[in-house]
Amino acid sequence: MKIAFIGSGYVGLVSATCLAEIGHEVISVDNDHEKIATLERGGVPIHEHLLGQLINRHHGKRLHFSTDVRDSVRKSDAVFITVGTPQSETGEADLSFVEAVASRIASAIDRKKLIVEKSTVPVRTCDSLRKTLVLNGAPRDSFSVASNPEFLREGTAVTDFLYPDRIVAGADDEFSVSALQEIYAPLTSGDYYSLKDRVPGPSNWPGKAQMILTNAKSAELIKHASNSFLAMKISFINAVSRISEAVGADISEVCAGIGSDNRIGPKFLNAGIGYGGSCFPKDISAFHAVASQYGYDFSLLSEVMRINEEQRSQFLCKVRSAVWTLRGKRLGVLGLAFKGGTEDVRESPAIAIVKALVKEGAQVHAYDPVASSKAAAQFTDPSVSYEAMSPYEVAEGSDALLILTEWKEFADLDLSRIRKLLKYPIFVDGRNLYSPKQVTDAGLVYYSIGRPPALPKEIDSPIEAGRELSDSVTFVPSAGRKTPAIEQSA
């Protein structure tokens, strides 16, 4: 089938490339001429595992790039809308880009086409999309509209697409159902998985992808409900981590006990500094706004968002407790992206924490394997240095080392070397990448999430670790202190 994707961001570019991988002829369209020129040259504008490999495999064959919406729509049987739906000031999803694209598609429809909404949108968006297409001149019988939400995780988006937990197809007519079934047939039939040059998948893959057929409204609701539920799991375990730390339990052990129940599962039960990124914050806010619009006070989502913000502030309290005062301190920071495996710093809790540290007078020396340049473009404060080329450069001469993003390479540091490089033996792990024993055996004082501070044998108290910080230092635990506010990252 001939398919056009309008919007070449994370979702659009990955989805277009993966549909080319399973045999379709695809055009990826964007109004960013520089991005399209980069793709035409063989460059990849985003950091995503396996994406560059597949683009190089199909570019100029089954995968093409364009800035011409009208021409691309006319050449295609199905058109996927994958433009951004950012959060508005009211918390609702801003659908102006979707509306603008719909009006351009309408003027180019010359025969029956399937229009697929793949961006994350509120329920009833397909209804509005139909109205917009008609109002802009598309005959009612010249198109069908369907919802096909994405469930891609940045860093593993290619394998998520090709080896999905489920494909949700929200269709209100037989034309849409038939077209969506044809598009995904190589995955649902299992034909793709018999190819020798397929992208490798999980070892427990069942051999065929599951397609769930729903109406359009159900599909739209599934996406927002799914993301909100996952965010709820994160906020729940972060709330439990506060109790765990207060009573002297180990949140890692608590997570193992909870996650072993197959009704719950271990995924997204990892205590840390909270969720971020381009999806969870805006999608939960949008879902809350939708609920309010239809007369339901979804207070549970309000609490999920509140706990997430508070978790960042509590981490700042933890850092302050570790080094006493922040003004004038040199802090090494590992990780700027909102999660490991991506360069995306949108709504990154790491960026929010760095901003808060700088606001209190700290000097931050940061390192991220791929996100440093994007972070530097977003946050240009001279108190933050992005020049370090390794975790060890960041650690050298720092008063403390902080882990803010769960990159795999940060979980395998030479801790003895870190101890020698640091000015003081203070290690604050916002992602619980280590066991307390690993860190204390290297001579470091270890602060983590949901566990009490862990001390090496030669240090009797957290005060001892930073005694030189002040002749009259007094350790003040975070409990009982006012939680500082942390500004949302832009």
C-alpha cells in the first residue's frame, strides 16, 4: 500500500520507516525543510536505536521524504497524521497542528482515502477531523477516518513498533477496518517474522502481532488511559518510597515483592525522581481536562501529577542534606535526557533538578551520552557546564556526584575510581542503579530513593563524609524541612 505520514517527528519518522520495513511504499512529510534535507542526505535527526539502519536500508526504495503535503497525499492510499499535540496553557491538548494538516489534506483528496489519526489526541478528535475535512472541501464519501494510537517508547521505538504488545485500530466503518488490517497484515499474519533480515525481536515473541479492533472513540480513550495508568504506577511507587525511606525499608525489595504478583507486574515499579518526557506530562494533563469537560473530577490524576512534582523537590532536599548548602558547591550530574536511550530533554526531571540546583547557587558539571547539546540549547545558564566527555570527567573535583538519568553506562561505573576523583565521597543516585553495598564498599556515602543513607565502614555518619564542607556543619535531614518548589522544565 502507498502511505503518507504528515509529520516526521519521533512517532512519524519511526512509524513511516517501520511500515517501509514491512513492505509498504511510504512518504514521510514535514514542513521543516532542514530536517527533510538531512534525511535526504542519509542523516537521522533523532537518536533512536536501529532507526538509522532502517532508514539507510529503505531510503530511495520504499521510503521517501518530502515537504509537499498535497503531492504526497495524492500519491497515497492512506494518510497518517503524526504532528505534535502540545499542552496548552489550560492543560488541554493543542490540536491546531492537527486541524491545519487536515485542511491541507482535504484540498488534496482526489479519490477514496483512509485518514488515520496517530498523534495522541483527546477522545472525539476523529469526529472533529471529519468535520474539518468536509468544511475544507473534501466530499463526505471521499475519505474515512480512523484512530491508530502509538505505543512507542523512546529508545526502543523501532522494536516496539515491529514487535507490539498490541495494535489498536479504532475504525467506524468497513473501509477503515479493511485498510488498517491490510497495512498491518505483515505483522498480524506473522509473515514479517519469517524474514531472514528482519529486525531481531524478543526471545519470547509469540510469532504474530495482536490487533484489537475498536471504534474510534475507544481507541482514542485507550491511549490516554494507558499512559495515565503507567504514570500512576510510577507515582504510586514513588509515594511508597517515601514511606520506605522513613521506616528504614528498602524500596528495591518492596518493588520486587509487589512486582512478582502477576496481576501487577514489575514494569514501571521503579522508584526515582519521577516521570517526564513529551508524553506522560501532557497526556495526563489532557486526560484530566477531557474528564473535566465531560463532568468527571478525575482527582486521582491530580494526585499522580502532584506526587511526581513533589518527588523532584524531595530529591533536591536529599542533595541538600548530603552536601549541607548548595551555594558554591560543584556538583557532577550524570544524565540530562528524561530517560535513558534517548536524547529527548522535553519535560526532563533531570533538567528541572539542574535548574533548581543552579537557582540555589550550585555550579553544575553535567554529562549525558547523547543529550548534552540539546540540554545546552534549552538551558544556557553559565553555571552549567556541558563540556565533559565522560562520567569520570564530571566526577573529578566535584563535591558530590548525582545520577539523574538511567543510562546503562551509568550503572557500570568504576566506583573506586569515582571515589578517588570526587572531592568528597558523596554519591546521590536518583535512579537506584546500585545496591547500597556496591557503593559503600568503594568508600562512598550513598544516598538513593526509598532507602536510608548507606555509609562505608570508615565513616560513622553522613556528617563525616563532608566534614570539611564546614567547621560547624550540622546534618539536617529532609524530614521536617519545607519542600522547595521546582519549576517545570520548558
